[in-house]
Amino acid sequence: MKQIALDIGLTTGPTLQNFFPGPNHLAHAHLALWLGRGSGATPRSPVPTYLWGSSGSGKTHLLEAVRAALREQGSRVGWMDAQDPEPEPFSEHWEAVLIDDVHLYTAVQQQAAFNWFVNAQTHQRSVIATGDQPPAGLLLRDDLRTRLGWGHVFGLKVLSEPERRAVLRKAADERGIFLGDEVMDFMLTRFSRDLASLMELLDLIDAYALRTKRAITVPMIRAMMDES
């Protein structure tokens, strides 16, 4: 069954708080600790971090969460992904360099990523990158691939369907709402299975049910979608 992208008015973006760690708790804890540092007494480590995993494992969610958290702290951040054909030059004003989906990079992008990496090390800035393979398996230029494996490397796993159901059930219970099996099946088969998107969908469903004073059912969710 075709899944529906969750694009019906989300108001929040990826954060560490709305990421369910599950089997990825080590990577989550590592980034939370890294973000918690940064004062003069406890400077952030410049040792690079690399997150790898298949689509839906949460690696981009975590990277975007780091970017959002740093911006909230007033820090400037360098961001590179495969959508930018000609990345900007490195800036020494950046607090960190964030490189997403490096496995998709062209030769030009790989050169830019390598340049960012070298400059970040020179200026004692952190590099956090993501890809779909462990460093040794990346089809990239050797000097970039080896640098991605220099520091902390975390392999991320996609949550199983029982894990996603358990998280949704717990979140619904905490809100004091009931999700029947039919509703749960509809959410998991008709919308993106990314957990952060499902949690935001739950927030929307809860708010719509309160506003319309309706029980949470599949027809109610369809009505919400029709109004969006």
C-alpha cells in the first residue's frame, strides 16, 4: 500500500527530544553529551562523529536536530548535503561542520567536504557526518573516506514495527488517548514510518480530536486529512 508523506502542517522539526533512541541509544546519548558541552570550562571535542544506516534509521533526523540545537544556542553551522551542487567555502566562524548523506556526493561535493574536514580540524571544529555505509564501504575518494572513520562511528538501526507500535502506544497513553488497532494499522501503513513523523502525526490527531470533540478513528483521520 502506498504510504502518504506527512506534510499536513507540521509545526516542529527534528530534535533530540522527539527522537526515540531504541537500539540507537548510544549515538543519541553521544550527541546529547556533545551538545551539552561548549562552555569555556567544557569545550566540545573536535573528534569527528560519523552516523551510518539505511533510510529511515534516523541519521538525518539526528543531524538536523544537532543543527537546530546549535542555532538555538546562537552558533553558526556549516551544512552540506547532496542537494547543493557547489557548496560554499569553509568559514572559521562555524561552530561545527555537518555533512549529510555523504554517499551521494559528486566529485565536486567530495572535494568540498574534504576541504571542510581539513579546515575544521585545523580550527578545532567538530565534524558530524552521515552516510548509508560504514566508512570502509563508502565509494568515496580515499582521503575523505578515511577521515570519516577517524573518530566516533555509530551504526544506526531502523526500528522494527513492534518497536514503533510500542512507542506510539506509550505516547498515546501519556496523552490520555486511545489508539485502536485499526487506527494503529492505518497510521503505520498509510503514512511515513519514520518515527518522528509518526509522533508528529499523533500530535496532530490528538489536537484535531480535541478541537472537533470526536473519538480517534480512521474516518476522523481521513477527515483531518481532507481539511489540510
